[in-house]
Amino acid sequence: MYLESVEVVGFRGINRLSLVLEHNTVLIGENAWGKSSLLDALSLLLSPALPLYHFSLQDFHFTPGDEASREHHLQVIFTFCESGVGHHLGPRYRGLAPVWVRGEGRLQRIFYRLEGEVDDSGAVCTWRSFLDADGQPLALENIDALARELIRLHPVLRLRDARFTRRKRVDVIPLPVRDSNSDDLTQHLNQLMQELTRNPQRLTDQDLRQGIVAMRQLLEHYFSEQDDDGFTPRHPRHARAHNGKSWRSLDNINRMLSDPNSRSRRIILLELFSTLLQAKGAVSLDTESRPLLLVEDPETRLHPIMLSVAWELLMHLPLQKVTTTNSGDLLSLVPVEQVCRLVRESSRVATYRIGKQGMSPEDSRRIAFHIRFNRPSPLFARCWLLVEGETEVWMLSELGRQCGHHFEAEGVRVIEFAQSGLRPLLKFAHRVGIEWHVLVDGDDAGKKYAATARSLLTQQGETDRDHITMLSAPDMEHFMYRNGYKDVFHRIAQLPENVPLSAAKVIVKAIHRASKPDLAIEVAMAAAERGNDAIPVLIRTLFSRVLWLARGRAD
């Protein structure tokens, strides 16, 4: 069983949100767009610590800056789904038999709802219920007991510190082993965890090896003895054969740590493990539990190389995970299908993702190379300004600064699309909720690009006025040449202005003597000397439209 979706209405910073979760979901979004409130809802309402959570006045949503608008009602619905047809019949799920509901695709689901309400006196009430397929409460008498059973099987653990180390006292950690070495291992592991928070470089290789042994015992105890359908084989050999996914994950971790030069990996894994135990707290997880891990901003204070190591180790844990990040380096490690963008809109926090259906193999390959591997930071942008080549990238970035526009602060990214093709980028931007505007040349190729963009806009029911700009010249060099910068091209080409050569030949000579980027910078520098009024009206209008699109995505 896994957490399939969560719906939130009126909880903290979220007015309304509906989010579908995968085995691994990576959330991105600007500050105050709902990420922390979503993690709060998960970690508080599905916490393994007892008693069950009761809402407080601070949990009710209000419009930022207007606390008087605080809502009087909130609701959170968690939908759990069995991993395969019939898995809900496993022994570990017997305690939840009254709340399983037949749903879509022959799979059984559990709909767990929590509601809060503020009465006229300011008192806060909390209600729990389990729903049927029509959203109506099931007639149950032992709702709190059923809620505790659900959380026992699927608690949420929140890993807050990216270095996987929390600067606080480490409580004694009970090991699930029962042999003559149990007490020694327990004492050693606790000493190791405390040393990890102080000075991990002082740990000897022997310390790390013993820590890894103890860690493996806990991983096998908590995360591998049970299988996805709930049947727990008694013999370890049978467990290995029956629960291949979990054992493969542990075997992969073992192989990664077997290299004698893997000291940094061992330290990172032990620090991750330490934080996992501290997130669990004093609560003893049941051997049947399958925790959901919330990982907040794992890139903090980690070098990109160590971030890659930590992420690879984290992904080997056979658990459902929800991660938040502001790191382009981390996004380059994540398939785009697992990335979900949260965007605050007027009436809701919208979620955008490629989803399971993905894109065509060819489009996916182009997006993976052009965006995910090459430049993942545009995934954080509000609007893409798509241009044909490197000349436009250099020139528009410089001209934008001269006009007083700070593209980075406005969430605008200038992206060259010739290498990947325009259509995949437009389709991808639409699917992940990024606004876009495309600048095309006035030649035949540019007209085809404009037609491509126009066809997608028609499918989306939008017009091209705010999304397409076409130059009144074959390319950017000819456009600037015709709009007051002829002298710059002749100077770079080392030709007098009255030379009897066509504009095309002068431009070719200028590019030959410099380069396209250098020529673009020379034109931009000339524009800076002449003032904003010397920047062509078409370019200034383009900037206004792009910023209007970006600001529509701002908080």
C-alpha cells in the first residue's frame, strides 16, 4: 500500500491543493507557494507519535497580510491505494478491513479524512472519518483506533537537515537484535551517532564498518522483512525470494559501500540513517510499517558531488519518498516525470507535472538533454523566453538589463531552442505550468516556428499575441542592422559605412572577424551608450509581454 494522493482545503498556507503522489515525488515551487504547509499536513496528521493530532487555530488558512480573513473550516483527505489487486487481503491489513473501498482499476483504496472547525468562541474541533467511493462517511464506531492502525502501517518521517545531521542530543536507539552482542552494538551505534554530529572526520574506518553493520540490521528489520502484499515469510531465505525489491535495494547499498575507498559514502549513509532514526524519535516503528519519507531540501550545505552520492543512497531505500528542493543540481539527477511544480494561483495551489503518460521517447530525449542535464534551473522559472540561437540569448539578456529588467528576479529565462526543437519545449512548458513567449526570425524557418507555436496555442484555446513575436528581418543581426546599428556592424567588419556591399555581406564579415556572441555584445554595448530609446520598439514590447506573463505566475 502507498499514499496515492492528498487533498488539502484551508490548511495553513494552502487554500486548496490536490496532489497525486508517485513512489518518488520531487516538489519544486517558490517560497510561500505551499511546500512547507503540505509537508506539515503530512508529518503532523500521519505522525507515528501519539496522541493523534488535533488542529489548532494556527492551522486555519488566511490570506497573507489579512489575518481577519482566517477560514473557519479546513479539510485534508489522504487516499491510500493497494500496490496490486488483492494486496489488501494480506494479514498485515486485517485491522483495516472495515475501511477498504473498491475503486478505480479494480484496486482497493482507503479514504481518510480529517476536518477542523472554529466555532464562534474560538474553540477548535477536530473530526476524523473514513469515506466511501462517493465521499460519504462510513458508519464506524472505532474511527480513532482505525486511524492509529493506518498510521502504524504507514507513518510519515520528516528528514529536515540536508547534511542528514541534526545538532541535538541523540537518544538511545534500541536495536532489534537479540543476541550476546546486542548491548555492545547499541552502545557503539549511539556513540557513533553522537560523533557524527560533532566531527565525522575523526571516525576511524573500523568505526564506520561497525556502524554500517548495525545500520544494516535496522534496515533489514524495519524495511525488508515485510513485502508489498503484506505476507511476511518466516525464514530470511524465503523473505529474500518473496520480497525482491527491498532486498535488491539493500544489496545495491551493500555493493556501493564495499569499495574500500567509499569512506565519504559511508559517512553520508550513516548521517542519513541517523537523521532517519531521529525523525522516528522515541517511537518504535512496527516491523510491518512502511514509512513515507519527507526529505526537505537535501542540497543544503552539500557539495554537488556529495549531493549526488547522498541522493543515490537515499533512492535505494525501498520506501515512498516526497522531496522538496531548490537545486538545479538535484533536478538533473531526477527523471522529469517525477518532478511536480507547485504554482500559487488565485483560488488554489496548482500542481503541474508530466505524469505517468510522459512524452514521446524522442521528445523526452530532447528535454532530458536540453533541460534536465544541460540547464535544469529553467524548471524553476515562471516564464521562458524562447529564441532561435545564441545571438538572441546574449543580446536580449544584455538589452533587458539596460531596460532595468532583472530577468532572474522576475523568473524569466532566455532559452535557445534550435538544438532541441521548439515543439518539445512548448509542450513541456505547458505541461509543467511554465508560461512561454517565443521570438522567431522573419525568414521561412521562423515562419514555420511561429506556425508550430500557433498550432499549440490553438489547441490550448489561447491567442498568439502574448506568446509570439516575429522579427521584421531574416534574423537578429539583420534586424539590429536595420534599426539603427548599421555603424556597429561596419566597425566590427572594418568596413566604411559607404562601402557598396549588401547588409548580408557586411554582417557575414563582422561575424567572421568577431563571433556571433561577441557581435551581439558589441551591439548591446552600443545600445547602452545610446540609451533605452535606441532599443527597438519591438524588443521593448517583447520584454513587456514576457514580464507580464511572468508576473502572472508571481505571488
